[in-house]
Amino acid sequence: MKIAVCAPAGRIDPIVEPRIKALAAITFPQVEIVFHPQCFLQDGHFAGSDAVRAAAFLEFANDPAFDAIWFARGGYGSNRILHDVMPKLGTAAKHKTYLGYSDIGFMLGALYAARIGRPTHGPVCSEINRKDDQGHCAMRALAWLVNGDKASLEPSLDGKRPVAAFNLSILNALIGTHWLPDLTDHVLMIEEVSEPLYRVDRMLFQMAHATQLKGIAGVRLGRITDVIPNTPEFAETPEQMITRWCGEMGVPYLGPADIAHDAANKVVPFGVI
Amino acid sequence: MKIAVCAPAGRIDPIVEPRIKALAAITFPQVEIVFHPQCFLQDGHFAGSDAVRAAAFLEFANDPAFDAIWFARGGYGSNRILHDVMPKLGTAAKHKTYLGYSDIGFMLGALYAARIGRPTHGPVCSEINRKDDQGHCAMRALAWLVNGDKASLEPSLDGKRPVAAFNLSILNALIGTHWLPDLTDHVLMIEEVSEPLYRVDRMLFQMAHATQLKGIAGVRLGRITDVIPNTPEFAETPEQMITRWCGEMGVPYLGPADIAHDAANKVVPFGVI
């Protein structure tokens, strides 16, 4: 099995490559992991210019030698290459798993909208550097990519209802665009990080009123982490907020989801697993 | 002339009322300004509960004795009352000017979508307390409300092309919902405050790719103020960003707009003036 790594948004520290490779060599010696040199470039906010990031993604996605693309990290910027890369994905791109989350939700959403490959929410390579983890999240990602290990999966997945998972900010930025996939009958999982609660509430308003999301089956709430304090304090809890907005949306709140910007973040393959 | 003041989002300091009334008494003695007591309530993040804020707005909007509603301030929360208040607006609501901006853009957008009254972007009452101004922005707002003073208007308004003006975050939160008005053939003015540039760029992506905005005539960029520093530094200027995204949107960038979260913020009546 061959896994390709590229970075459509932010760059990664070069130390990530030997660490990921060392972990893989011990745990999944049959796997070859190839990092695109583009992962380590820096151009302003991004891992190379838009053109360079787009070219690296297309090179790997269109290469039939690779079975999966594991995104290096999120950050910001994968939205900026969508209109360039999406029309250029060929047959080889359709037979791959694409794994990542956060800003990478732009890629996953657009791929799923076009029904290209298997977009999957889950840990990114750079999380091997997490100080609150000892490689478990990278292991979880690899175990899914290599063996389809069900222990990596978000526990509410039932193999019946289709699902999709997004960082709420990224879901919001997709709403109203044609990059947002049709999520009719899907369970929608959301998570958020580093936002004040009033902004989370504002984002939930947009989700609840989005015409494109009218047909979803329900919502599951991942963890809302590193909440930014704001004055006056927001009086509602995330559970109260999601219950309120699901009510206004007319869909059931189905309970928590085991996804987040944290080390415990589980794998959610889009669609039916 | 009678002007009503209510607060669909955040509360205001009670000192705003005597200050606004003193200013009006000197400059426009023929005007009566009525503050709803709801403006001074506090319920968590908001100037009273959703039900209380909705009731205050409906009471004043549906009262034929008032010629205009001047919103007390922005903050966060006017989106939360839209689904309650919009179906309940009657005939008297259709003959009013509605003046405000920032979070109040939710109200202006929904009113314009329903073609109710004259939604107008401009200073809010609470700005009488600005430390960088001596009542000029409140005067500008009053001069427009009372006399239709053209000196208050954003200078690019030509009386021919329809316009609308939004805080970019609020515009983004409306995209994909039915509260976003049809802006076909409109000049769209945007401004932003207290955001890192990568987020401004992400919001411009959504604007540029929003299906609902495909038919706009062009974009004007107000000021992007109090930019939050972010690492790595965003390499593009706001002008570069807006030029890029207008290009991807396929509409002309028409130049700057004299609107912002600052004391110089001008008045922009939605539609053709």
C-alpha cells in the first residue's frame, strides 16, 4: 500500500516526515508513505503558492500508484485551490481515500459533492507532534487507511445511515456554494475550536437556516474546545445551543459525536461505512 | 417626525438615551425619539431574551406613529429573532426606514429580502459614546433620517445602480439562507472589523462562490479595521484579496466604499436612492 501526503493549506515542520515514517515502519511495515516536498514550503500563510499546492495535490491524486491521500495538516487555504483542482481530477483520483479535517473539510466537501473517492474526516499527519498524545491519533488514522480498522471509527456510525463530518467554521464557509455536498438523509457531525460561543451560535444559525441542509437526517455535536472567553458571557451551553438550533431547523439532535480538534478525534468516512 | 429605538442584539448603556435626545433637541428639535426600555435590559449576551427583543421590535415596527426605527447598536443576536418577527410585520412596518449596521445587517438583509420598508446601513445610536468622535456619526444618521441629507450618504452612490452594504461576517452568515436578499444587479459594499486577514480571505471565498450572489453588479470594499495579527502573517493586502476574489467571482471590483466600523461610516440606503 502506498500513501501520499500533501498540504493544500498550511505547511508542516519537516520533523513530521521521519516521525510518521518511523511510526509506520514499526506498526505497518507493508506501507510506503511519500511526502510531497511541497508540504515543507512556505509562501506567506500557505505551504507554497496556490499554484504549487494545487499542482502537488493533482500530481498525487491523479497518480494510480497511490491508494490514499493523507493530508499533512489543516490551517487555512485549501478552499483557494478548489476551482483549480476539482475539474482536473481523473480516474485515479476516484479510487482513493482522502483523510484529514479542519480546513481540509473544504477538500472533503468538494470531493464528496463530486463523488470522487472516499473523503474521510480524521487526524492529520502533523498531529504526530501533539504534546498531549503519543502518536495514537496518527496510529488511528493509519489503522483506518491500511486495515480499515473499525476501532478507529467514530462510535455512533451504524453502517446504515450516511454521515459527514465538518469543522463548523468550514461547513459554514461552504454553505451557499456549490462545493457543499448534497447531505440529504445524512447525519451531520460538527465540531469547533477556538471560537467564542456567540460565534458558535451564529454559525449554528446559518447551519439551521441553510436551504441546502434542509433534508439532513439529524445533527451530532462533537466537542467545542478551547472556547475563547467573551464579555458578556454567553449564557447557554453548547448542548442548549445545538438543541435550540436543531429545533429551529426541524431535525433531531442525535447526541454527541466523538470528533474534535483533539487527540481523541475519531475517523468518519463520508457516506455509509 | 417620530423615531423609535430598539435593540434586537446587544444592550446599550442608559446614558445613550439622554445623550441622543440632547443632540436631537439641539439639532433637530422637531423630532421625537422614543427609546424602548428593552434597550437597557440584559439577558446573558443579549438586550433581553429572544422573546423580549422580538416583542419590542414588533411593537415599534408595527406602530404607525413611528417613521423610522433607529437600531440602538449591533453586538450579536438579531439573527435569533428573524424567524419570529419577520412573518408578523404588518402594513405600518412597510412605511419605515430601518437604520443600523454590523449585526443589524441580519435585520436589514431580511427586511430587504421581504421588501419591507427602507433598510439602511449607517451609524447606530450607541456610537454617540464613541471616544474618537463628537457626535458626528449620530448627527449623520439623524440628518439622513430627518432630512434625507445627501451629505450623509456614501459618496459613490449614483442614484442609478441599486446597492446594499454589509459587514462581511454578517453577509457570510446570511449566505445560503432565505434571509439573504436577491442582490441581482446591485453594487455590494462590505466592511469588516476585528478579524485576522486569513479569515477575511475565507469570507471573501464564500462571497465569491455564493450561488445567490452570482448576478451582482460589482463589489466595493469598505475599511477593514482593527485587523487581528496572525502567524504566519498574511502576505496579501485587502485590495489584493478583493481583486483576486472578484476575479474568481467574475464581477468587477469597483473600488473603495466609505463604510466601516468607525466614526466616518457613511449611510447606504438599500436599493436605489
